[in-house]
Amino acid sequence: MAPHTTLAPAQKTLLEALADGRPRTRSDLTEVTGWTRNTVAARLDELIHLDWVVANEEPRGGRGRPPGLFTLNADRAVVFVASFGHTRATWAVTDLLGRTLASRTERLDIGIGPEGAMTKTRDVAKDLFAAAKRPSSALASVVVGLPSPIHTVTRRPIHPWALPGWIGADVGGAFGRVFGVPVWVENDAKLMTIGARIRHFPDVQDLIFIKVSSGIGAGIYSGGVLQRGVLGMAGEIGHLRIAASDKRCACGNVGCVLVHVSTGGIIDALAESGIQVSDLDDIAALANRGDADCTRALRQAGRYLGEIVATLLASLNPEVVALGGTLGSLGDNLLAGMRESLYAHAHPTLTSSLHTVSFGDHEMAAIRGAAHLGLADILSRVPSGTGLDA
């Protein structure tokens, strides 16, 4: 059932407190909200009646309310996710807490443009709703991920080098006309960052997640807030310059980290060693069998990346730097090279409490991050009443 019920501001506050999926007691929610226990109990009863919250009461004898745990009703509606990379796309139907009900990942050239991507997505969506055993009427939000900066206000892709053919396109409007619900458009690295933090670093306030694939980009949490910037360009590190590089980038500048730390950069590095590969699958095959030239290429790319991350450390002082994306998850060679360069360039105080990690669930992280944004968008659109505020 899609969420059309009017909610009071206090009810939304409780739902936002439960949006991370952690079961909480009345006492927990009293502490989070600062309200009285009776107020929390009353608002929970209202939300249970409206089918927004599920209670797991523990029956007991005697007087007073039994102890219990409360969670957001994740089955109240579904979110549809379409996350596009340069050469692959992932689609999913999720519940409101980001649990995947059905998903599909396929090769897809982003060069087919918005219309081609929309046509493919429409066909995939029919199959996924059937596989998830959910009617399309349960859909409450669509989230689209793109490998491009997304303008903070217009929610349109804005970077011509990242996504030719998509720049300025009203992707949200096009998807909205097909699906009949509001659409949120976001940069794919930021979706991965949100999802990675939810699953792996829920208590980390300062985090940099770096997606390394056909392109390179970062998501940044500072003080617990995802940074987007005035134009949506926060984390667009691909065109920061490597001091020792004279290699020209497609953007026209020389020495961009993108030309070294990306699928294309690794392909070029291997070609210099006399090894011809054509795509990520070829690189992965070499990496998985421990090919020495591939190991050297990935480590050197990591060293270039570490030089850039050292600068980010001085600006942001994060607790965690995480690598993901199709290249970032190919074993530890890229991570090892990054660490080597990072610790050589960064001030020791900045690295003394730093954790550097890599993990391979970046596609699922993007889905989790998208579902989180979908829920936030749903709650922002539910009308507010006036008579039930705390």
C-alpha cells in the first residue's frame, strides 16, 4: 500500500528515527526524541494503526505496558532502483529498508542515452515486479543512479565528460512519466557511499568512499552529513592532477587521476607492458590469477590514487577511506598501492587513526543507498497534519 496517509510532524520524526531499520524500544525513542514516554507511546500507537510501524510486544502479566521493539513497516511500499554505470546497469525492487526483493545486473552501454535506458528499464521493471511478487501499485518512489555529477537543485546530470548525451536531460521527469511516482536522481558513487555507510560504518561521521571503475568518483560524509556541494560536484576527484603525470585527459587537461585510476588507465598501463586487454573482465581475469604485470599496474594506480587521497585527508580528516567499484574491489593491490602513497604523502597525525578498507558489494551498496534516499523522499512528500504534533 503506497503511503498516502497524512502524517503529523511528530509522527514523521519517529519514522525518521526508525528509518535505519534498527528495532527500538519506547525508552530508546524517548531518548532520541526528547519527548515524554507517554507522548512516544501515543505516537507509536498512531503509527501502528496507520500501518507505518510494526510492534513486537513481549506479553507479560501485571500492570503497565509490556516491553517491546518497534520497527518501520518495511513492507508498506516498495522502491524501484535503476543504477547505471558506464558499461553495466543494476535494477532492483526493494522494501523501505533497502532489502532487495528482486534485482538484475546486465551489461549496458550508457551511450544508448536516456531514451534507450528508459526503454530497457521499463521492460526490466515488469519482470522484477513479477519476481518480487509485488504489484506496481505498491511503488512509492523511483531512484536513478548515474555516473555523473547531479545538479543539487535541478537533479540533472551536468558533467559533459562524464556522460555525453545525458547532460541537462530531465531524467527524473522522463522516469516519472513512465512510473507515475516522483523520481530522485543521484550520482552513483554517492549512492554507494550511503549504502556502504548504512551497512558497514553506521556510526562513522567522517567517511570518504571512492568508486573506481570506468570512471572515478567519491562520496564524502563530513560530520555525518553527505556532502553534495553547491552544484553537486563534491567528490568529483577524477580531474585532480597527479604531479608526475604528463598524460592528457579527454577533458583537455594533463595528468588527471582519471587517466591512470580507471579501467581505461589500467588497459593503457598493461598495453605498455605488451599485454592487450579490452575490458574489465579481461583485467579481472588477470588479477584473479595473480598476473605480475596486472598486479604492478593496479599497485601503481593505487599509488596515484593515494597522492590524491592524501590531499583529501588534509581537507576532511576522515575516520575511514573505503574503496569500491569494479576496480576497487579487485583484490588488495589497488588498496595496497593507495596505502603506500597515502602514508608517504599525508601527515602522520592524519593517518594515525585512519582506517582504509575495500569491499566488493558496491552494487548492493548502491541499491541500499538508493532505497534510503527513496524512503527519505517518500517521507518528505507525505502531507503533514496539524493536530497530532508532540
